[in-house]
Amino acid sequence: MKSALTPMALLLAAGLTLAACNKSPAEQQADAVRDSTEATADSMNNAADAAEDSASNSSDAAQVGAEATADSMRAQADAVEDKGEAKADAIEDGKTTAATTTETTTTEAK
């Protein structure tokens, strides 16, 4: 007996794919900014976890220091994510564009 969910799932997947294709350039840029800053924040949080874990077999003072360092790193990760979200919102609102900067050139996507 065939499942009625299979055709519905295919229609849903097709609809989501079509919706993704219909995003404006600004929405696509904003999504890219969000993805990039989220990846950076995740990496920073992973580094904080590693710093904290590395001191787990150390003295109490070392553990306290590692926890403080990890907390600071997590706060920085949160700030990166917040800044990225603000930038993405500004892109969607048309207040700025996504720009990438290297040491020698700046490329601005419009």
C-alpha cells in the first residue's frame, strides 16, 4: 500500500526549493552573512569549550582561569553573532550591502 505522505513530502520539498530560488539578492546576501557569522561564532564557542576542557584535570586555580577565559570567548562569540545579525538585518532593509574586504581590494555586492 502506497503512503499518501510520499507525494506530499515531494510537493513540500519542491515548494521549499522554489521558495529558496525566489529570494531577492538582498535576502541571499543576508543569509550568507548570517551563515558566516554563525559559523565563526560556533568555532569560537568550540574553542572556548576546548579551553575549558583542557583544564579539567588541572588545579582549581587553573580551572577557574580556564572558565573565565571560556566565558570571555563565549561573550565574544555572542557579540560576533549579534553584529552579524544586525548586518544581515541592515542588508534586508536596504541600509547597506554585503561587502568583503581583503588586504588589497574591496568588493561590494549589489
